[in-house]
Amino acid sequence: MKKNISAILFTLIAISAAPLISIGINNNAYDGYTDKNTFTIHQDSKTKKASATENTVAESTSFSAPSEKASDTKQRTKSSAVQNLSFKIYDKAVKSIITVSDFDFCCGAVMTETDLDIPYEALKAEIIALHTYYSYIRNESRAENKSFDFECNTKVWETYVSESELKEKLRDTFSESYDTVKNAVSEVSDTFVVFDGKPCMTKYFEISSGKTFSYKEIFGSDIPYLRSVPSPLDVTANNYKTKISLSPKEFDDKLKKYFGSYSPEKEISENIKNISKTENNAVSSVEIGNIKADGGRLAEIFSLRSRCFDISYGNQLYTFTVCGCGENIGMSKFGACKMAEQGSSFTEILRHYFPSAEIKSSFSPV
């Protein structure tokens, strides 16, 4: 697949900028990043459901996933279980609700956030995770009688983009890239990650810190299939570690905007106090000046790519050193690519990142 697809994706998708950020993304096995790069707090499906205003290194470097049956790798076509299903999506670009078939949605959604120059098994794993996740949201939204399932913005390729818009933007590369996606979607469109007979909240993100976080350690409630699992090869990503530096004034101004009562210590070197972290190195809270800030909130305020970070002060600058990219819960897309490169199938990838869940084909997600 031609690399210029990634360049187009970079141009069309808005990515949050951060001051003095140093990111190396050359020669990466997976470098198709989107606006999901910066950390946002997504406790549950309500963060993406219908609303008018709106996602330590293991010792071993090899993966051990449950073996799959030979039948799992056979090509499938769309199952009757899903071919008549559709999503109701509020498109912020046109300010109206659009209805999109599950198949077309998967094709368009994958194109908004994935570099197609990745192993085919990793691509299929991502399609299944994506389809399962949005099916979960659809079920949650409709159970609450929402008028639509979730939002998108087709103008900036947020969540979903139509085939016609893809054709207009990609031009010469459209046929090759879209055919690749359609073939992959056709093979797995009826396959879902399932727990207790229902689609799972299959969160996924770009790069882990070397080990994923459990849902419980971040949000308190236990979800059996969102446990911490090793993803050791993520640390080999060229942009695994990033740094953001700010002057004291920039640092204080951002905090004052969100915490009106914030007041820094007179001695700057004493402004950053206790940094509390979870067992898997997620920042729980930081004492800064006269406030105690949640680690996830700080990641949002300073546009950090993950809540796995450290803060230091020196040379008249505050510096955040950040590991990984994304929420770090669920499936690491970079890790999935590395597993596929080592010979893992999409089923093995999904079983690794969503333990306790089942991978079911010919499954109706509603």
C-alpha cells in the first residue's frame, strides 16, 4: 500500500497541537495516527453516545495467546445477522442524522483512523474491535431511547466518512485502499467480541505504555475483559516516548483556566509535589501548588498523549515525559500489528487484549 495514504490522513484529520512537543514517527510499523492521539477520559459508552455537544514493560517480548481453530482463518462474507443492520449517526458537518449500514460504517470508520499499510490480521482485528465497540454504544443509546447512536463529523473525517467523500479526497489511491478495507470487512463483518451474550465495550488505542491498564484501576468498576495485559513491543515504537515543555507562565495559565483556585508555590522547584500512580504506572493524581489534580484531567489540560507520564522542572521549564499514546485500555493497535507480524491471527490478537471475552462469528449484535 502506498505511503501517501497516511499523508492524506494526516492532512485531513485535525490533530491537537502541543507546545514544544518532540515526536519521532519515522519507520514505524504503525504510524496512522488520528485526533485520538491526545488523551481523553472515556469512562464508558456515554462519552461517545448521543449528545448534542460531542474517546511497566513485561519481561517477555513475545506473546502467548490462545490457539485458534483452522476454520477461524477462512474468508467469510457478510452474514444475514448483520447485513440488515444500520447505525443512526448525528453528523455534525450537516447537523442532521444519517443512517449508515453496518458494513458501510465499518469501511468508512476504518478509513478515518487506520494506516492500511499494516498486517492484514491486525487490520481485521481492528475492524472487529471497532464494529463491536460501536455496536455496544448503539445498544446502550437505544436502550435509553436516544434519537441517534453516536456522533461523527464527515467534513473532518471524525469517526466516519462516506465512500463518495473518500473517492473525492483519495482520487488515484481510492480504489486500491477501499478495496483492501472492503475485503477485510467482508471477511469479519459478522464477527464480534462478546461477553455474557452481548457486544463488549472493546476500547482500543494507539500505543500502550508496555502494559495496558485495567478498566478498574482507572475508573473503579471491574470489567472482566478489560484487564491489564502485557504489550511489551509497544516500547519499540519510534514515537513511544514524547516530551512537552512549557514555561512557568504557560503551565500556570493552563491550570488556572481549569482550576480557578490554583495558586503556585513561591518557590517553583517546590510546586510539583506528590505524584500518585497505579500499579501499571497510570498517574492517579498530582499535587501542584495548592491543588490536587486528577492524572487524566491533567493529560487533557496539557494535551498529553497518555496519562502515563512524569513531570519535572529544570532550565526554567516544566517538562512532561509521556509514554504511549491513548487511553491505554483495551487493544493496542501498535501491539496488534506486532502480534500479527509474529504470526498471530486476528482471533489470537483479540483474545489477548480482551481476556475472558469470546470471539463469535455469525453473531447478531442487537
